Amino acid sequence: AARLEAAADRNEIKADGKDLSFITIRVTDKNGLTVPDAYNLIEFEIEGHGEIVATDNGDPTNLESFTKHKREAFSGLAFVIIRSKAGEKGPIKVTGKSDGLKEAQIVLTSK
């Protein structure tokens, strides 16, 4: 494992306090391939006009609270759900960090 990569299902969301974007974080090797046996702890941070609603990793046996801003990857994957803040338009920067890996950042826009 060398770095984290982030991809959003939507890069623009409505500034209505209800709209969501789902961001998938992948633990990848130096060639950009997902590391299927990676279980790194990933910490999520947010700046701007949104908030973290939930995190998950797809592991049905994981009983961690969805509201935590940290999540272990499961088979090299984790995700974070972002919600816009009502009436606040502008950028939302989401960062995923894990010890020893290059962090991932993605910027969404709340319109």
C-alpha cells in the first residue's frame, strides 16, 4: 500500500442541507491498483460548506458507529457520505488520511 485515492459519485450537490455525495476511498499501491488485503485505519476530515454524515467500509461484521470520522478499510475500500449545509454555497474539501500512506483529497461544490 502506498496511497489513498478518492472518487465521488457526484462532485456537485445542492446547498439545501439534504443533498448527499458518496465518496469511495481506495487503498492503492504505487501503480494505482487497489490493495485487496488492506485494512488501514482511515481518518476523514472536512472543510467548507458540508458535513460528514456517515462512514462505512462494507464489512457486515463491523459494528463501529457510522457517525465516527475514522474507519478501517475493508478489502482496501472505505467510504464517507457528505451532506451539504443548508443555504451555504461553495467548496467542500474532504481529506482521507492513514499513517504511512499518501493522503487523498477531493473537492466538491455545494450550489
